[in-house]
Amino acid sequence: MERQVTLGASLSLGEKLKEIAALFKLRLTSLVVFSAVLGYWMGVPSGGFNLLNAVLLSLAGVMVTGASNALNQVLEVEADGLMKRTAERPLVKGTVGMTEAIVISLLVGASGVLLLWTRFGPLTGILGLLSLFMYVALYTPMKKLSAWSVFVGAFPGAFPPMLGYVAATGQFGLGPGLLFAMQFMWQFPHYWAIAWVLHEDYQLAGYHMLPSKGGRDGYTASLILLYTLFVIPVGMLPWVFGFTGALSAVTAVVCGLVMLVPAMRLLRTRDKKDARKLMFASFIYLPVVQIAYVLDKV
């Protein structure tokens, strides 16, 4: 711990801010915030988009999601040191001290929840707090205990568009529920594809991310294909219930098929290359379909 404080204290202000940005995973956080803003846009009536509210929602989203990422790294610092892809994280390198990370994360996370609560109402604030709690206190420790961690983590992972919609309307309903359902279902093939690619690294840390104890086996590949199939009809639900037009449904089907092709190949080949293709296809699916929802909103 002393080594961490010493290294962290020796950095310039610019270097320290860069390390804190890495601790908060700001690039990944921006994708989450983008999803929340699109959810907000879906919730506001036509012509009622408020730029200030969108900016404040984005700021609060960065704070809550960033704090979740940082506290995740606090709990997983030892495991991060064992994996190649996380060995250069700030807490592992010692460029940010443990106490420093905890204090900053709690302050930023609490401020983000408070901003959501005071600006957009108690329900939005509660969703932000619940997201932070479930990601840090439930999903993070479960990763070493059970593959069910992916299921638990899918809840806070699917909150952003729902939270954005609730921030716009002040209430929960079918609309935000459908946005939640789409992103919830999407996460299973998305995260399992990532876990397939990074299976050896996760094993080094003792993480159970794939649904089968056999890891990269036929059972896992079958589930990936099954849940990829589920993504297609769930992505069409906003159209089915009249929240969007037919264009969004077509977009959801086409993007779902783009995911389905590598998922089918993965079942046959069990090749890491096909899992990587599915992973990148899932990265494309989410923003494209959500943008289609907004553009095609009825």
C-alpha cells in the first residue's frame, strides 16, 4: 500500500487525472451514457428534448458508472494483477492509491446519484443507486463464485436506457421496460462472446464467466446461439407495442442477423475468431438499434 501511495504522489496533475480517468474507464462509460441519453430521448414528447437535461443526465451517468467501475477495480485489484488485459490498471500499477480510489469513487458516485435524484426525481435516483449497488456489491463478488454473475450483472447493465426514459417521464411503464428488456437480453451473447475470447485470462483470476463448467464447449456455444436468437424478437418489441415504427423493427432484425451468423459459426467451429466476430457484431447492434428507436419513434 505504501508503494501505491508513493507512486501515486509522484505523478504530475495531468498524469494523475489520466490515471483517474483510466480508473473510471471513461471510454467505456461514455457508451453507457450514450445509451441513457437515447433512452431519455425516447421518453420525451416530440420536440421536447431538453439539451440541459441531456447534459446533466450524461454527467450523472458518467459519475455513477465511473464510480461503479472504480469500486469494481478496488475489489478486484489482486485478480487484475493476474490477468494480462488488466495488469496495467492504475491500482495494480500503484499510480492511484487504494484509499484515494475508494474516497474519490464514493464521493463521485454519491454526487451522481444525488444529481439524478434532485434533477430528475426520486425514481431516477433510486435506479442510479440500485445500479451502483448491484454492480459493485453483487455482480463483482459473484464473478468468482458462479457463472450466474452474468445474469446478475445484466440487470445494472440494462438500466441505462430505462433510467434515461424514466428521467424524461418521471415514471416507470411499458416503454422503459421494453428498452430494459432489449439491452438485458443483448448482454448474454455479448458478454459470453467476450468471456469466450478471454477465457484463459479469466481462468487465471478464478472467474466463472461462461455458463458451462467445460468452458468453451458445445453447451456454452449452444446457449450463445439461443440467446442471440432471443435478441431478435426482443429487439422488435418497441415496434410491436407501438412505440416505434417498422423501420426500427427491420433494423433490429438485420442487426440481430449480423450477430446470428457468427453465433452459428461458433457452434460449429468453437473458434475464438468467431467469438470475436460475435463480440464486435454485438458492439454494433446496441447503438444502431437504439438510434433506430429514436429516429423511428412514433
